[in-house]
Amino acid sequence: MQTEREHFEPLRAGVVGLGWAGEQHLKNYLRMPNVEVVALAGLEGERLRDLGVRYGVSGLHERWEDLVARDDLDIVSVAVPNHLHAPVSIAALDGGRHVLCEKPLARTGAEAERIVDSARKAGRVLEIAFTQRERGDVQALKRHVEEGNLGRIYHAKATWMRRDGIPGMGSWFTSKEMAGGGPLIDLGVHMIDMALYLMDEPEAESVSCATYAELGPQGRGSRGSDDDGTKTIVGDAYEVEDLATAFIRLSGGATLNLEAGWAAYRDSSDDFGVTLYGTDGGAEMKVRNYGTSDTVRIYTDVAGVPAVVAPEIRPREGHLGVVRRFVETIRSGDWKGHDGGDGLRRARIIDACYASALENREVSLRKMADGRR
Ligand SMILES: NC(=O)c1ccc[n+]([C@@H]2O[C@H](COP(=O)([O-])OP(=O)(O)OC[C@H]3O[C@@H](n4cnc5c(N)ncnc54)[C@H](O)[C@@H]3O)[C@@H](O)[C@H]2O)c1
């Protein structure tokens, strides 16, 4: 139930995590009317103090437990390594806070389920920072699809591939225990999200996936722009995949081809995109090096002949859109369905992908669900 505070008074946020992601949460809360950031937590003492001064935040904590234990927070943002998403989110939700958790919701479906259960029990909002979905081009495609222009989408492709983009070789990103996986869980989760969002949330029925670790274990593939050299080194083993490919069967007979790679011998760029094939039209988004202009092509018929439309779309900022929607949802008091269910569905698909890759066969999500009962 919404309180008077949540409706009228400033919402008070605490942000856990001081990396790039945490700073995006912090600065975008400060762009929202009537939202204050009152606390920050993270292990890098100097950066903690620096962010505190720069953004005017006085409650500075090294331990996330101390931030979550505060009694003056309405919101907790979780922007820590993946293995901490569940403990921090669950503690915050159990304490009655609304939670904005970075993607992926968790390392596994089981962990994601525990977080979603806590949100449902607490009756609080849980959103996942699926930031790429907030891009102007994805939002334009979503409107185009919702207007019915593509008819029934029966096949989609979603891909995020880098040449040299292993983030933080030897950091939590390349530890299976801390990250839960490699580019599939890091980049693939964005692309699964984007495709399912654009296709109006079909259920995933089965998955056939293969993963590879070819460049990472040789110490190659980590000179990309995503590796800013600031990550703490936790080990020297490369424990996750560096490329994953999957074929996903969806409800209603549709299919999705997914490809996610941090490192591969290919064009020296960082590229993602989605292609939608529908019964009445098609669409394609191709993003090179995070560019925002001229990314979309719409395929249609004009006067009975094939035509290509290149819409002029205004860019939008991912985290700003995520934070705005999250705050607006809390303010609205209409929290039904805002319980992280989409993050859980993505986590289960990724579970099935890793199981399929391990077992070298197609895996049914229904059978995996039956196994949990
Ligand atoms: N949505 C996006 O576009 C996007 C982009 C980058 C990262 N992310 C996600 O954000 C999360 C963080 O990624 P990052 O690149 O900012 O990581 P990072 O390694 O740069 O920062 C992680 C932060 O967590 C803090 N931390 C770690 N252990 C802690 C503990 N025990 N107590 C308190 N703080 C602790 C660290 O001190 C650090 O400040 C990940 O889940 C990642 O997938 C999302």
C-alpha cells in the first residue's frame, strides 16, 4: 500500500555500488523532481567521498548492510556485482523499500525467484534496469509494432557482439561465482529483453544454446572501451564464456536467434541490434559503438513494391528512462505487475541456455519448471 510520503513528499533514495552503473542511478535520481539521494554505499573509500561531495550526498557507507539498515529510505538502487543483487535486493525489499536492481536480476533463475518473492511479499516495486529498452529507437520500434504494422512477428534475431570487449579481465565479470556467466548474462540479457519486449512478451518454451570460451582463456579480447581499468581484480582464471549463441522457441510458434559475445575475431566495434520479421512488415535496428542516429530501418510495401523507411528518431538516455519510469510507478501507487517478473523470465531463459550448452541438447523450460516443483 502506498503511503502519504510516497505520494506527496520527496522520495529518499540510497544507491549501492559506485561503478559506472551506480553513478547513472545516482545522477538520474537527482534529475527527477522531488527525489533526494540521501545515502551511497561502496567499497572504494575515495570514490565514495568524491561522489558524496560531487552530488551532495551525506550518508556515506562502505558496507551495503549499513545503507540498507537505515530507516529513512524509500528506494534502494542495487548496482553491485551480480552475486550481490539477491542479498542486497532481498534485504531492502524485506525492509519495505522499493528496489531498482541492475540487470541481470540475478545469477540464476532460483536467485531471481527469491528476489521476486520478496517483492511480492513486501508489496513493493521491483524494477530491473533494462536500459537498452529505453533507447529512442527501441521505443519507436515498440510503437510501430503496437500499431500493428508488422502483423504477427514470427521470427526475430537479437545480437550484441564485440571484438575486444571483455569487461575487466580478472574482475568479478570473469568470475563464474560472482557474475553467474559471461556475455550471455551480461549483454545477452539486454537483447533477450529487447526482443521479448518488442514481441509483446511471448513465453520461452525451449532453448538450444552453445557457449564458447576461446579468446578469454588465452588472455585476449579485453582491450575494449568497456574495460576502463577500474575494476578490482579478484582472480586470474577466465571462468565464463566469451561467446554464446542460442535458438529459442517461443509461444505461438515464433522463434528468436540470439548471439552475445564479448570477444571474437570480427569487425573492431561494439555492435548490437534486433531484427523483427512479421507477416505484414519487418524492422531492423543496428547500433554501432552505442551510436544513436540512423539506427532503424522499416521494411514494408509501398504501391505493391518493397520499400525501406529510415525514420528520424530522437535518442533517449537509457538510465534516465529507467529511473523516470521507476519513480513514476512508485508515485502512481499502481504497483501491480511491477514485481520484477520480467527479470525472472529472462533469468530462467538464461538458466536454460547454460543448461542446454552444458548438456549439448535442446532444453525445455517447462520441464525445468516441473523439476523445480
Ligand atoms: N544497465 C546497464 O547499462 C549497465 C551497465 C553497466 C553495468 N551494469 C550492471 O551494474 C552492476 C554493476 O556493474 P559496474 O560495471 O558498475 O561494476 P563495478 O565493478 O564498476 O562497480 C561495482 C560496485 O559495487 C561495489 N561493491 C562490491 N561489493 C560490495 C560490497 N560487499 N558492499 C558494498 N559495495 C560493494 C563496489 O565497491 C563498486 O563500487 C552489474 O550488475 C552490471 O551488470 C548495467
